[in-house]
Amino acid sequence: ASVARADRALVLLAAMRVTLHEHEDELGRIDAIAGDGDHGVGMRRGIDAALDAATAARDSGLSTVLRAAGEGWSEIAGGTSGALWGAALTSLAPALDRDDVSVAHVAAAARAALDTVVRLGRATVGDKTMVDALVPYVERLEAAAAAGLPLVDALAAAAADATAAARATSELRPALGRARPLAERSLGHPDAGATSLALVLTAVTQTAIT
Ligand code: ADP
Ligand code: MG
Ligand code: MG
């Protein structure tokens, strides 16, 4: 069963890879408005390395696969987001390494990723980072678990909230990271890291429910 779970993770990583390749240029353009423009390249390099490392570890079970993916990502991707994504991927494992993954388990995994990102990056809601999309995602999953929603509905609702929240970062001025000195230029444009996170969550949802 552990190997089957690892294979499910590979399928989801492959879906992430497709969307991050598709949107590489767009993410770079968004990051270039007030940042250094490398977010698309970083995410593409990160997911490629993560999928390669995960594939090499596929027979070792989900926890090892996710740790390999996270380590591969942060080693190769670079940038603030590379370190955060790598650690976040690794942090998903305890909640998901089981046969019967419920909404509550997915919510716990997402909460662990959020805790990891906040512990390392110290961003809070409104700082115009990926945290602005991740918090509503986690909260919607937790509410869905409490309400007893089916997994497919919970994932779809949470991804929709993350997407709306990523768009809404357009109205914010960045308070952290490379974009902070160019805060005024960033107004009217969404945060690159929130945008890529919403794309990934949407792709993962579509893959998980089909
Ligand atoms: P870099 O800024 O180092 O070039 P990227 O361009 O890959 O790295 O990623 C930029 C994104 O990282 C931002 O759009 C933002 O979403 C996210 N980010 C930056 N700093 C933080 C932080 N302290 N906590 C959470 N996310 C952050
Ligand atoms: Mg950048
Ligand atoms: Mg950079």
C-alpha cells in the first residue's frame, strides 16, 4: 500500500510539472513587475528536480518520496520560494502516509505545509506572499472536514478559494522579500508565489478528482 501511495504522489507531482511548465513565462513576468523575474524558472526547475528525485525513490514509500522531492526541489530551484516549497513538500508526509486519506488528512497536510512556510519565512496574511493563498486553502479544507464534505468537493472549494485569494493579492503592497522595495509598482498585480501556488493547487485538484 505504501508503494501505491508513493505512485499517487508521482502522479500529482507530474500534474504540477505540467502546469508549472505551461505557466513558466507568465510567472516570470509577474515576478518581474516588482521582483527579479525568476519565479517561473525557479518553479520549473524545482518541480523538475522534485519529480526526478521522487521517481528515483518511488519504491521507498510515500514519506521517503516526499522527502526526496522536497530536497530535490530546494537544492535546485533557488530563491525564497525554492526553500519554502522544498520544506513544504517534505512536511506533507506524516498526514498523508496512510491508506485511507480523508478530507481531515488532506487538511492536516496543508496545515503542516502552512506551518512550515510560516516558520521559515515569517510571513503573515496581507504581506503579499504565497501565504495569502495558502491560508484560505487550509481554512476551507478544515471547514470542509468539519462539515463532512466529500474529498472531491472539499478540494475543489479550497482550490477555488486559493485562486480567488491569489488574484486578490493584486490589491496588496508586498511587505517581505525582494518585492518590498518596489512595493508601489506591485499594486494592481498579483503576487507571483501566490499565483503559482493557486495554479498548483488547481492542477492537483483536477488530477485528484478525475
Ligand atoms: P526570490 O524572491 O528569491 O527571487 P521567487 O521569485 O522564486 O524567489 O519567489 C518569490 C515569491 O516567494 C514571492 O512572490 C512570494 O510569494 C514568496 N515569498 C517571498 N518571501 C516570502 C516569505 N518570507 N514567506 C513566504 N513566501 C515568500
Ligand atoms: Mg524572484
Ligand atoms: Mg530570485
